[in-house]
Amino acid sequence: MTGLSEKSPQKERNPEKIKRSLDEVVHLLNQESDSSQSWGETMSENRVAWEDLKKRIQERQRALKALVREKKAGTISTEEFEKRYKIIQDELTELEFKVYNLRLGTSIKA
């Protein structure tokens, strides 16, 4: 649906297209006036999926912290750090989009 869904490393990133895609997501996030109640209802209805997403996000955040510690300790090269950092960040972004989709009942791709 958005320009963010293509993951080709050679793909040219068009800032205007990315901004439009992000604007679409923000618009979807702002659609409901009673969002707190709706959020709670959505999480109650999808408890297992929500708990799984929270667990996976926490795991990736811990992996990111461990990677930073490795870099600070000098046990990995800058190139290795950058490579692994990008992978973890991409995974976190994908998980965050899954949270948004769960919340909104949509299928927006990262």
C-alpha cells in the first residue's frame, strides 16, 4: 500500500513518497475520537497477538542494547555493527507496524 513496503536495497527512497505514506498512517491513527477506549477494546479482543507482539518487540530491543554494548566494548567492527543494527531496526519497524495494524484493523506494510 505504501512506498515503505518495498525492501529492495537498490530502491531509490523518494522523500516525498515516504512523507505521503507516513501522512496516510498518521491520518489513520487520528481517525477515532475515543481512541483510548477503542485501543483497550482492540487489545482485549486480540490479547494473544498483542502479548506476542510485546514479547517480540522486547526481544528485539534487548538485542539492540546488546549490540550497542558489543560495539562499545569493541568486540565487533563498525561494519558488523551497522549491518546488524539495520536488521534489528527493520525488524522493530515491522513489529511496530503490526501493532498499528492490530490497533487500526488495517494492513499497512512497513
